[in-house]
Amino acid sequence: MSAMKRKPVQQKSQIRWKRKVLAALLVSLCLASLVLVETQYSRIVSLASLRHRFTVKPRIAFLFIARNRLPLDMVWDAFFKGEESRFSIYVHSRPGFLLNKGTTRSAYFLNRQVNDSIQVDWGGATMIEAERILLRHALTDPYNERFVFVSDSCIPIYNFSYTYDYIMSTPTSFVDSFADTKEGRYNPKMDPVIPVYNWRKGSQWVVLTRKHAEVVVNDTTVFPMFQQHCKRKSLPEFWRDHPFPADPAKEHNCIPDEHYVQTLLAQEGFEGEITRRSLTYSAWDLSTSKDHERRGWHPVTYKFSDATPELIKSIKGIDNIHYDTENRIEWCSSKGKPAPCFLFARKFTRPAALHLLNLSLVGARRGAKK
């Protein structure tokens, strides 16, 4: 009798053990399935991300430096149209200025002003501070790979496709840079932080790779020296508002935006990674000009009467740049072949730029290289 009672107890124990084993197997199977699903999901996400990276084309960030509104916005509107995936726009204007439907007719510029702009004074370190602000904003987009500085009086002289291919076809930055030997430009107080042999001059209208843009934004050495020791020579018309210089002849006439990026890249040892010329044309040779208003420290401003096919053709025809201080001729090329030196030109008034647009000489859409 006792043996018969013991047998059902053993059977129940075996059933409970089998149930536990089965439950453990089911739990293990579920966990294994979850791990497998998660692994497959991660692979799918990774592949999708990789595919997205390959399908999203690298962008050119256009960094506009403006006083207020952009008077040539419609010229750029025509230039950008149809190329929305290959560019981004950032605008530095005076603090508080908004790009809305009341201040721009181009949808591309709506709300593209940076929200931490500063008041910029010509010839002061605030100009290079504004450049750094623009770069900092543009670098937040991982698809921005080139960074083009543009003034509010600048126009594109080729279509977007040609401009994009020209800029993206080389791994270098385009930085107008040459040794500056003029007395009064370099301030000895910069030494030894910035030695004179690293002192460079050039145009502020540079095109930077992402690597060099990061160098500018992360700079904590050269920029403070420029703030302290690189200042524009005081002009007589400003002596009422500023202290009269003890000896104007001994002042250091240093324009920060003409030296900063060039000197910084030389200081950091990156000159081998730049093409040492600008892609933006400016007419500085004013010695033969009879127009008194066109003489001075600023480049020629092209008015309506100047905006002719011959002017654009002459700019496009420039294929080399001569640097007197280095006795160097920079022959321009793209993709290993001779090419025009300039993709942009300044300074143009609004009537002049719109006239060129109406003549289809600027802002040309995709198609023929215009």
C-alpha cells in the first residue's frame, strides 16, 4: 500500500521537474529570440544609416556676412533653385535682425540668421568673431563639408552645379594667403605666440574644409592675440570719437579679417593643405581710377552701368594670380586641368546684380556652364 502511494508522488515530482525544464527552455528560447531580433534590428538600422549616408550628398555651407538684409537675395535664389540637397545657408546680420517675409523675398533665406550675432565694426576683431560664430553653427550639421564665406555684395558667376563640382573636387581649402612684408602690419607684441615668420595676409573670403573650419572654431591662442594686438589704423575722420594717436605714423594698421585665417593655418602647420588663392574676385587696383569715391581701402563697387557681359567675361577669363611679395604666380586649375580662378565676384550694387540676373549672366540654373 505504501509503495503504491509513493509511485504517484514520484510521478508528480517528475511532471513538475519536466514542467520547470520546459519553462526554462521556453524562457531561454524567448531570450534568444529577443537577442536575435535586437541584433537584426541593429544591423538593419546600421545598414539604413549607412545607405542614408551614401545617398545624402555632402553639402556646401554658404556663410553670409551682412549688415542687415541681403540685397542680392534673388540672385542667390536663382543660383540655389533645384539644388536644395547640396547646400545650407547661415546668415550673420546685426543683432535682432530677422530674415522673414518682410525682409527677404527668397524662401531659402527665411529664418536663416544666427541667433547669437554681434555688432560688427569694419576693421575690428568683431569681423573674425562673426566668422567664427557662423562656422560654429554650420559645423552642427554633419553633412556640411565645405564652408564658403560670402559678403552681402557678392554674386555667383557660374551655375550651382559647376560651382559645387569645382569646390568639392579638391580636398583642400581655398585660402588667399601670402607672406606679408609691409611694415606696420605685424605687431611685435604678438611674438612669441605668433612669430613673424607665420604672419600671413590675404582675402577674408575663404572656402574651408570641415577640418580647417574646426581649427578656426577651436582656436584659443591666435584669436585672443588678434583681439589685443591687431587693430585698424585710426583714420582722421574718427579722431573726434577716439583718442588722438600720439604718432599716427607709428600705428600698426592691422585689419584682422585680412590676416586671421591665413595666419592661424600657417601657425598650425596646415599650409600644405590649402590652395593659396581665393575663389572670390575683388578689384583692388584703383591707381588709374578717376572716380574719387572709388579710391581707398575698399574694393571697387560695380554699379548698374558697369554690369555688362564684358565685365563678367573678363572676370571668368582670369586664369592666374600674381603675388608680388612672394614673386609667385598661382595658375588656377580644377580636377587637374586649367580652370578659371574665380567662382564669385564682388562688390555689386543691387541694380547691377539684378541687371546681370536679367541678362542670365549670373544665378544660372542647372545646365550649361554660364
